[in-house]
Amino acid sequence: MGTDTSRSDRVYMAALVERYKVDLQPLLKYVRYFESKAGVGAASTYGDQGISRNSLMFPVYDGTLLSFIRDVKETSLLDRNYPYVYSKKFLKTVEDEKELIENSDLKDMENITAILSRYVLEGSYKAVVWTEGVRNGIFLAVLMKMKKNLDYWSRTLAIEKNGGFPYEET
């Protein structure tokens, strides 16, 4: 039974790798952008150009950030039920979110996608959320952890598939 369990675990992990790899691959082109924007905002405020104090000010987002948001919305990574993970994991602060991201394995990817979902979906109606996701490094942390998990399991599964021979990157 132990062999069946480990085989089914490998099959499950391989399916997860394939599922997430398809969605993550087009988003990885934004890693350098988020690295360069960490600690900095990705929006300016329209209204700083001498408009009177009685006028409505609104954010003008960086085009790359808008492209990222659009690309994320085209994936299956968004989960409208993200508040469930936030309540289940008692997430209240950015530090809580970052800690959960860092401690998530491939089997816990729904935790990472919940955090991504919160920032992408809430940012659609709360102007500051997308900028916070960039400034606080949440978008970068999500992409890097997902990549790390997928790389690890891709190598592990390739080694097992090849009978224990070392994995060679191409």
C-alpha cells in the first residue's frame, strides 16, 4: 500500500505541476518588473497636475502593472473564494501573507493563489490595492514562490522518472 500511496502522490504532484505551469509561464515575464518596483509604487495620482482641491483624484497605473493584472485575469489562478483562506489562516497583515507564501508547498498553492486573488480582485474596486501589491512585494513573492515550487517538483519528478539520474536543466 505504501508504494501505491507514493505513486498516487507522484501522479497528483505531476498533475499540479502541469496545471500551474500553464498559468504561471506567461506571468514570469513580470518578475524583473516587480523586482525593480519593490518598495516603490506603480501608480501616480491624476490630480497632482494642478487640479483644484475640489476635484476627484484617481490613480494612473503603470502600463506594465495593468498588463500583469490583465494576464492574471486570463488564467485559472483567481479564486473568488479567497476570503475563506484569509479567515482560515488568520491573515491580517502583509507579514502574515508573506509568511504564508513562504511556507507554502505545491500542495498549498491555493494559499498562494488566494493572496494573488485578493490583490488582483480587490484592486479592481479599491484603487490602492494594486499599488500595495507592488510596493509590498506581494506580486513578486507570489510569482517567485510558485516558480520555486514548480521548479522543485519538476526536478524531483524528472529524477524519479529517470530512475534516480540527476536532473539536467536545458
